[in-house]
Amino acid sequence: MLESQLPVLIVLLVMGTVAKLATVYTGGEPGALSRLGPAVLVPERLQSSALVCCAVGELVLVAGLLLTTHPLFRWGTVLFFALSTYVLMELRRRRPDAGCGCFGEVSSAPVGLRSIGRTLVLTGMALMSVWAPVPGWMAFVNPSWFILAGVAVLAVLSPEIEEAVDRIRYRAPCEQRPAPPEGHTLARLRASGAWRAHRDGLVVAEPYDSWRELCWRFFAFQNQAGDDVVFAVYLSGRRPAVRMAVVSTDSMPEYTPVSA
């Protein structure tokens, strides 16, 4: 029972290691490293090194979990996923456009509650495995049906599955794909919690401006204080991320019209 989730932890750590190293080796899309997980939090010249160090750390944990029952590796795995949860929460707060980078470039979608929930679940799995009496390889030899339960929960909490399906269907980076119709994206905005929290303060429910930048579509409204309220909707995934910012008109620069 206690060792039932060791195979899941080991497989996910291996996948994360391979994906991060592949992203560093290939270079990914232009600017990809600056939008992925731990690379976001370090200077540009250290971004590749940060991903490699993270991948090496995961590989060390895999070896320890697979071959031994030493508490250093068991508690190290708990600490790794607990710190990952904290980092994702910080990314969501400080860099809402960045992906978690958990599985390299595939994890480029903005960090959402599902990604944070997944690391919380993985922390719980790792904690449960601390007192497992056998090494990971024995858990592979004698699997438990609890493995399926863990896999099902993680599949629900993994936005990378949708991103992978989109890449197979479109075979192009998000910013190069045709955008959904503006009305469709606006409907997604109006179904979001960010919209419900701020719609009562808007002058009108229709945007006065809309534009696209890379994987985001922006909608600009005015609130009753005369400030601009800008919503950003991510253009990929079934439940796209929605961000909101209020821009005071006092902070906007003045523009001089230029005649053609």
C-alpha cells in the first residue's frame, strides 16, 4: 500500500528529466526558456543551467527511489515536490504568462490551479511513500491497483495532455496557430472567474478594443472610475488562463496624432 505510488513518482521524474534535457538540447521555440519554470527565476545566461540542474536533481531522486529505501531520497522527493508547489504559486503571482516547465517545452501553458494541484498531489504521494518497506523496483514487479487511481488523478490535473493533443493536431507553436474567432474567446472570458469578479465595475460589457499578442488575446474595457480594465485570455486549452489588470489613465502617456 505505502509503496503503491513509487512507480508513478519514478516515471514522472524520468519524464520530467528527459523533457527538460530535450528542451535545453534543442533550444525549443524562440524565447521558450524564458517562459519555463525555474528558468524564469534566474538571469537569461543561467536559464539552460537551471533546467539542467533541475533535471539532474530529478535523476538522482529516481536512482534513489528505484534502488534503495534510504530516507534521504524519500524525504528529498517530498521536499522536491513541496518546493515545486511553492515555485508554481510564485510563478502564478509574479509571472502569470510563464509555464511550469515541469515537462520541458510541453509545459509552456500559464501556471493554473491544475498544475499547482498536481504538485500538491505528488507531494502527498511522496509523503505516503516515505515509509514504504521496499525499493521502487519491487513496486514495479508487484504493482497495486492503487497505481491506476494515482494515474487517473494526475491525468485530470495535467494540462500538458491537452497541449500535446493540440500540438499533434496543429503541429505548430501556439503563437503561430490560427486564433479562435474573437467571439469565441470573448465567451470564454465571460465564463471565467476573473470576469465575474470585475464585470459589475465596468461601464459597458462590450470591449472598446481587442488585439492578439502571441498566445494571448486582450480585451480592453473601461470601469466606472475611467480606468482601463484589460483582460488577457490564453488561446490554448479547454479551460484557458484568464488574467486581468487595471491601468490608470493617469499613468498612460499622451500621444500626439500623426497625419498620414
